[in-house]
Amino acid sequence: MSKISKQQLKLHEQAMSLVNLPRALKASEKEFVLKNFREECVLEINKWGCYVTSESVAWEFGIDVTGCPEYPDQREKIVDLCAGIGTLSYHLAERFDHIDLVCVERNETLAMVGKKILPQATWIVGSVTDDDVISQLIDMKIQTAISNPPFGNIPMVKKMKDAQYQGAEAAYRVLEVAKRVARRATFILPHNLLPFRYSFCRHFEYVENQTFEKFSSCTEIKLKVGVLDLSLVDQKPFRNTSIPVDVVHASWPNKPTKTQITQLDLFDAA
């Protein structure tokens, strides 16, 4: 366990006491859990790559996710991949009322806490790269995937079956899952995986990044920078690391529907 103060440990224990209550939590109690639950007390941070976003970043993240919904008069289904205790999803739910949330988290303790603070979401306890989890998500017809994924080489985030990306970066593996289960994605990604820099820089700039180019060439996933400059929101966007990151939008070629495939077959036959 990472070193935390006696006061932090005391507050964490109070948060867990709230989580273990047999009743639903009040809004103020949920906020207390979000602020004081310490992942270091239940898992190895480096092993899981679990870097929790600050509350201010999680709140402003919604600007990039649902600022321009494709169908503003319809509900939007969003999946939070590697959701942790649901920090990003909780603030989305507080900010917008036209979304339905699905949270996927492998760690049972984090998922248990998440279910307490975000009971209205559909929680799936399992690895985002497992075949059965991916099948469930595909059946849900999800519009948007969001994630603050693990950073670095995290062996626990295994490659998908028939994965296009064969590298070791866990964040890229989660991004490929997003491509398989959703129509678009908004992620928080570290600068070393991006073809540009925006937050925590003097100005926006494109950079040459062979790691990203290899990933993009095999997956057809493209990235563009989000509107949120994280350095204006919080100089320390994570609780457990100072890695510089940006909010990014991911896109990929849409797969043809069954109707489109049938039309193409008829055209070819003619």
C-alpha cells in the first residue's frame, strides 16, 4: 500500500463505513466517499495503473463528452471503461440527465464502492478486454465510450482476442475496446501516447510520435484534442501521479450495417 497519512486513513475508513451501510447514501455522503476513498488501501496502484482524476477534472470532463450530443432530443448510452469507483460517470450523471451509464470495472472492491455512489448505472464486474464483457457491451448498442484508463504496461489489461494492436500500452488496449463496442470515445490519455500536446503546455502543438503512429496504422483510430485545457482546471489532475495528460476524442471508420451490406451485395450482383 502506498504511504498515506493517519488522517487520510481515518477518512478512508469512514468512507468505507458509509459504503457498508444497508441503506442508500445521501448526496453529501456520496461526495464524502468520492473525496476520501483511497484506492491505495485496497490495491497496488502501480500494478493496477489506477490513477484517480480530481473532482474538478471529472466535473469539467463532461464538457467534452456530452457538449454536442449527436441526437440532443434522445438519451445517450455511455460506457465508462476501467471505471474505478465511477468518478467520471458520477459527475456526468450529476451534470446531465439525458444519459444512461454502464460502468465496467475489474476490481470487485472498487465496483462495490461504485455501485453505492452510482446505483443507477449498470455495473459490469470484469476486465474490459474479456470476450464476455465485450459481447455484453456490443449488445447494449452504446454511443460513447469514456475512460481514464491505466497508463503504461499493465499486464492485467490483457489484449483482446484477435486484437489489432499487439503492443503493451494498456491505454491503447482499452481504446481498441472502445472501437469495438461504441461509436466514438472520449479518453484522458498521457502525452507520451499522443500526436499533440495541449494541456500543461504554452500552446497547442503537433508532435511526431511513432508509438501513436503504429497504433493508429493498425487500428485506424484517429485522435483529436478535446476542448478542455486541464491545466486551467487543476494543476494536479490526478491524485496519485503527475503525468501530463490531455482529454482526447477518438474516432474510427464506421462499420457498415447489415442493410448497407445487403445493398452493396445487390449492387455488385447487378
